[in-house]
Amino acid sequence: MPRQSIDRQSFTRTLESILPLVSKPSRYLGNEFHVVRKHDEEGARPAPSEAATSGTGTSRNGGAVASPVGPRVDWCLVLPEVYEIGMSHWGLKILYEILNGRPDSLAERCYAPWFDMEAQLRRHGLPLYALESKRPLHEFDIVGYSLQYELTYTNVLQCLDLGGIPLRAEDRGENDPLVAAGGPVASNPEPLSDFIDFYLIGDGEDAIHRITEVYRSFIRAESDDTVDAADAGGDKAVDAESGVIASGRRGPTTQRWTRPRREVLRELSKIPGVYVPLMYEARYAEDGRLLETVPRYDDVPKRVLRQFVVDLENAPTPKKPIVPLQEIVQDRLSVEVLRGCTQGCRFCQAGYLYRPIRERSVEKVVEIAEEGLAASGWDEIGLTSLSTADYTQLEPLADVLNARFGSERIGIALPSLRADSFGVEVADKVKETKRTGFTFAPEVGSERLRLAVNKLIRDEEFFQAAHIAYSRGWRLIKMYFMVGLPTETDDDVEGIVHFINTVRSIGRQYGRGTVNASIGAFVPKSHTPFQWDAFEGVESLQRKIKYVRERCHSPWSRVKWHDVRSSHLEAVFSMGDRRLGRSIEWAYRQGARFDGWTEHFDYGLWMRAFAETGIDPDHQTRARGFDEALPWDHIDIRVSKKWLERERKKTSEAIPEIGESLTADCRHGDCTACGIPNLPFDTQLTPALDPEKVTQLVEDARRRSSRREDGGMTWPVRVHFRKVGLSRFLSHLEMGTVLQRAFRMAKVPVAHTQGHVPHPKFAYGPSLSVGIESEAEAFDVELLRPWNDRFVEDLNRVLPQGMEIVEGTAIQVIPGVKRRSLQALARRARYEVELQAITTEERNEMRRTIEAFGRSETCVVERTFWTPQSSREIVDWESPSDPLAVAHERPGAGAGSDADERFPTGKGGNEGPDGSDANEGNRGREGNGGNGGSSNGHGRERNEKPVRMVDLRKAISEITLDESGPRMELELFLAREDGQVANPRVLLERLFRFGPESQARIRVVRTELLTEAGQPIVSAAPVAAS
């Protein structure tokens, strides 16, 4: 995508006009809690002289952020997945805090746009931008990717392309940013190396400082740059192909650095842990086998050494983590209790990439949790690591966390636990605050194969743990299995069937106990003992999974499985070399995106990609000899290749009666000589706590806990607030989440329900459709103490931009009289509609329509749906005095078009056919038809009713056109028979036949909520609660 830029105001206007047309526009706002903004008002970097005198930038909450003296390194951190997944990644938040904590660097964020947003960006000539400043990606110094999954490779290219950055590293010039990558997938960097300027191998907390410092030493002072025509205010160059205005942060003939790009990369390659693919050459034999990967220069290291944080206890962690305004996959405060794992499971890549073991103390974990919860408003803590069950002080930690946060209704989430009585005991400690399913990871179905992969847990241990879990009230046990592991036989697959059915039988002994089993295909990974093994064929893996499914299906057991074809593609990238780059680019240009999403994965397209680019996927996933060069041999993760070879040979020797094939966990025994020196600073375990110390920590935690009693007197309050600017793109459910978190952050005590799962006592008014502003929003809340004006200040300090508390008013409580809810009171709403750039002809047509509407008794919209892509709409006016008939047909359209709104189910857009918020609050995973209007969430066509009759007269109470300006006033009936809430944008579209382009010129603001009798409940001018 050619570089495109328009002035900042035009960019913002265009962006705000397309957000109503995409699903979940809150993904693209960038106004979350604790966002840091260091850029200036226009979003550009200040020149060194300006930075020295300007003093400060601004943060999300108005806090000062020191501006640097001299050049600043601007990073854009990208996780190439949809926002809900990207925002769940804690590592990116750590780097965000580190970089923004430096006065000479900046970090902003970007996530892969969904299909509908990509289409809108391309259609309007807008580049992909960083959320905080809305600056295009090509204006940053370094665009850094976190690679967590191989099937996001095409998303990497998508972000580069939309961001105006040449895809291939060799094609980038002196004015292009550097493209960096890290994360576990970077352990085999070769498949993506054509597109990445440099990789960081290992932990980034320390290395990112060195990279920033080296890069900063080469930055060319911006005062020396020539300014391009667009920035200078002269004639704007228009790209001949795309017809858009072309510009950049610097002029097209200038460069970023004092030395050529290649020399900057060469210096970066000397930093420990930095791998620059252009500095290395891959050599191949005539038969296509890789011979070696060697440096092109003598001063470039032969092997790139993985970096790791030595002192986890004092490693940085976000003090004020970015908190999303919408629900995300991991919607909780993450606290890393340990890093690394030495159990030695031979299939697990992470166990080798993150060695050695480093633990945080109980006191440090509690400190991080206290600080993070106070700043975030989350109501759950996630104790994260590769194997939290192996944290040596897990049981005392659970006791202390329960004492500290239990009374505050803070849940504690634990990942997969050890399948023994200890695991159940620990889970039982936290179940009263939040309990889902109990998770086991048997991995395989037989003890023989479990021993072969160095995971010796007897079946009886699993079954005994299941007995204990079910007997203590756990209703669901989740289990994970793999098929296709080295040395696996059909007997091992039969063992999975036996295992699932046995646990299911145990659950039935305790009533309603159920089992969820997930089965996936084993994918060989680099730097593991199985890195030499082949990926088993797709047909064989499908046969095994089908065998398990057919024998374990019942009302009390559910078997889920992963598509083995996507596992095959994952294996190609996990085991492949840099020649795969041309296949990735070909597939991207043919439309491959979000390949990890079942509904968007196209296996046939990828097979064509390999065929068109001369790649044999079977060659990439074949078994290799121990003496054969591997694509990742030049990456040194500090675990010896010879040691991995010995581990692989032990696999073939494994039999249940002999323990020589097992490799002990070095955290509890002798060093196994894996390659990491057994020095005092390597393995760091938290010293065991004696009972007295645990008791002291628990008592201290209880004293710091905020005790609350929800069963006594409460104070109901009606709160009036505004929702304007970018916050208008928050949905009704997202708004509720934001308000509840804000009350926690502001420490305003809210009463809770008394049920098994307590909920804060909030009650909201009629939902406001996405994209509509409001000066008159309200909600009711019950507090544990009386409302005071200080609460307004405290809440506004933490609320995101565009949301503001106006006032709170105590609600009168009359003994014996049931109070009507806000939802029941509000029957009407007034809106102001601003019509921008309206023509005289359009105004006259609108006047005639309003006059006809006023004379009519009914205004019926008949909707006939021919296919999921097209519809016919007939508007019929009926009035004794002035009959008027208007009929028109409209074809369906693509993402976010007005045609999407014509589907009764609301799956294709944000509204139902009569202007209601039909899918308000839909939080399902993507694929709900919002991007194409042809899917119901599972790739099936909709089963729509052929005809739907709607009378707009029952929705619109009053409509007037202001003759003095481009303004209209509208009064709507809110509560209809179906209980849905009218959307004024859609009703106007139905009445005046506004299309998407016309909608972009309309600004709708709710100004009043009214009762049935027309009395104001809340309006732009505060009124008393009733």
C-alpha cells in the first residue's frame, strides 16, 4: 500500500466516519486507561530544540511525561493479532512501560485490523496507525513485532503493507523504519527473515535498552531534515496509482540516520541477542538441503546468544498497566510468579527457551498485585508462568492472596495445575472467589508414552485427583491431549479414549461432573529433543482424532479438536527455512489473513502458495538426521544441541519399568548439563517460608484488606454522565465495564448482590447505539456510603477521554414502595442531529419528507430479503389526507454498509432492521458476519424471514428541521414491544435513504432522557433524580 498521509484533522475526521462501519470500533480508539502520550498535539515528534524547552508531554490521565533533550527513539509495538488477543499479551505491556519510562524513547501500540477495518482503510486511503497518536507506522523509528504464533505471519505483512512500509527488508530505503521482531516464534527466525530487519532473541527487558541507545546514536537531527511539500503547506503530491496524498514524517529524499541503513543494522547485530538476517547467508546443497547459515562479515557473531533476565525479583513490571475498554481474552491483572521451567517435557519448546528457573518472592507477588489492582480496576488476578503449579511457595501465596483480596471480591485465576492432591488443594483455596473448571494436562493417553516425553505421572494419580476435585464441588474437569508424538502407536490413542471415559465415570459418581477434552496435533519445534522428527501426515492425524471423538461423545463428555491442516502449516513454519518467505508473501497477496482463525484459514490457498513458489512442504517437515544442519543452528538458546540429541535418544528407550529414560528436574536435584551453567544466579527459588512467617504474612494482608459488608444499609444514587468524542464508539456493555472499573480505581465503594457470584449493583439506562454521542446518559448505582462531590473528581480523573461524570443525585427511597428502574422510567429520548455539508437540494428533499411524515398516520417499511447479499426495501406512507408511496431497491454491500443493517438477526451490523440495537453486547468471537454480511458466525448462510414490516411512526415521536442551520431535532420512543432501543441513525437512514457516505456527515447527540409523560429524567442541564 503506497504511503498515504493527509493532515491530522482530515485523518481524524475520516477515521471517525469509518468507525461506525466496522465491527467493534473500540478496537481502534486508543483511549484506554493509562495510555501514555508523549507526542505533541499534532502527533509528530518535536525537534530536539523544541524538546529541550517544551518540558513535558501528556499521559492518558493528564500526568506529565518528561520530554527528552536530544533525539528520541520512537517505537511502535505490534502484536499481529486482533485487539482482544493482542491486548492480552503481558510482555508487550512490560516493554511499553520500559520504553515510555525512558526520557529518550517513546512506545505506542498497534494490532492487526480485522477484515472490515482493512477494507475501510484501503478504501479511504488511510494508513494503519498507532493507537495513541494516530501516526502511520512508517513514521516510527522502529516497528517491533511480538511473534507468539506462526500462523500470524501474513498479519505481519498486512500491518507492514497498510502502514506504508515495504514488505521486504532488502527493499527498504533510508527513510523507512527498522522492522524488529521477538517472542518465542523468533527461535526459528528464518521463515520470516525476508521481512524483518532484526530479531531480538530471548527476554527483552534488558536488551531493549541497549538497542534503543545504539539506534539513538545514529539518529539524524530532525532540524537538518528537509520538509516535504505537504508538511510545509505547499502543493501536496498525489500518488498517481492510488490518488491519495503522499507524504511522510521526513521528506522523501532525506534519511533517518547519520550513516547508511546497512551500517546501522551491522552495528545492531553486535548487540548480544540481536540477529540481523541480512548479515547472514544461508547456503544450500543441490538437492535443496540446508548446508549452513554463516555471517557475511567477520565482526558479526557466528551464533546469536539468547538473552535472559537474571533477577526476576526486581525485573520491571507495569505499575499502571493499560486497561482495555472492551472485554479481551485474558481480561485480568497478570502477575508473573516465576519464569522458566526445567521439568524437561521433550515436546515443550517453552521449557527450553526460558531456562533457567527464576521465582519471585511471595512478598513481591503480593506487592505487584496490590499496585496493579489499585491502578487497573480489574477484579481478578492471574498467576502466570509456564507451570504455576511448580512455584515452590504456591500454597502460602494462595493463603496470603485470599487474605488480602478475598473480602474485596478479587478472584484468583490459576492456569493448568498439577494433577495430584496438591493441585486440588491449591485450587480449592481459590475456588470461593472464582471457580471455573479444574484443568489437567495428561498430554498423552498411556504411561509408556508419557515416560517417553519425560512426563511421568501415573494414571492413578490423575484419577485420584479427579475423585478429590469432583468430591469438593468442582463440576468440570478440562484435559489436554496430543496425537502424533514420536513413538506413538494406536494403543496410545486407545489410551486417550480410556482416560477420558474413566474420568467421565468418576464425575458421574458425584452427580453432575463433566469432562471437556481438547485434542491437538503434535508439531515439532526448534530447540527441543524432537526437532529432528517429522510431522505426522494430515490423514493419519485426522484418523486418530476421529477415533477418539467417536468413542468419547456423550452428554457428560465433550471432545474438541484442532484442525490438523492448520497444524501442518504451523509445522512447515516451525521447521522451515528462509525460502518460505516467498510463499508467505504470495499467500498474503492472494488474501491470506488471520490463518489461526478456523473460519478464515484456507488450506488450499497455502498449498497453492507452496506450489507456485517452488516449495515442497513435505521437505520442510521431514525427519532430519542428527548430523544435518538445521535452519536455526545459528541461534544459541544456551541449551546444548548434543544434550538435546541425548534426550531424543532416551525417548526411543522409554519403557515403564526402567527409569533411565527419565531426566530429572534440576531445580530439585543435580545439574543435568543441558548447557546452562549451574551457577548461583541461574536457578533462583524462593526460600521456603516457615509456618510463623506465613501466619505473619496472612495477618499483614488482612490488615491491609478493605473490609466491606454488603448486607446492611446502602445509598442508591443516579449518576449523570457524558459520552462524547471517541468514547461514543464504546458499546453499551463496554461502557458498563468501563464504569465499574472506574469505580474500583477511584475507590468508590459499591454494594454487591448476595448471590453465589456477587455482582456490583449497577443499573443502566436505555442503551445508546455505537457511534452516537450523549450529553444525557445516566445509570443508577448502590453505594456503601453516601455520595459526595469528591467522587465526581475522583472518577473523572480515571475515566477515559470522552467520558465524564456530571453529577450524582441521591435517589429517594420510600419504605414499602418498589422503586422503578431507570430502564422502565426512560420511554423517550431527544436527539440533536447535525447535518454537515448538506446541499440545498438535499435540504428541500428532507423538508418534503418531514412534511409527508407529519401528515401520515403510518410509515411502513417492508423489507424483503432475497439473499444474504441483497434486499429490497419499500417505504409506504399511508395517510387519509396525503397518500404518498415511495419504493426503491438496494443491493447488499460489503463490510459495515447500510445493507448490513437490513438483516433481522443483527448479525451483519450493529442494528436490527427497525433501527434497534439488535446485536448490542454481542461479544462472540469474530466471524459473525460483520465484515461481509454472509456469515452467521460459523460460515453458514443466514436463515432469514423473507419479509418484515416496520412502522417508523411507532419509533419517531417528533422530527423538526432547523431552518437557520444544518440541524435537526428528533424525539424517539425508546421502549417498544420487543424491548429493543431505537437507533436514530438507522431510522434517519430509513426515512431519508441516507447511505454510508451520507451517514459520515451526520453527528447525532442525545440531549435528554424523558419519561412517558415527557418529563426529563436527565438532560444536558442537570435535573433531580426521581
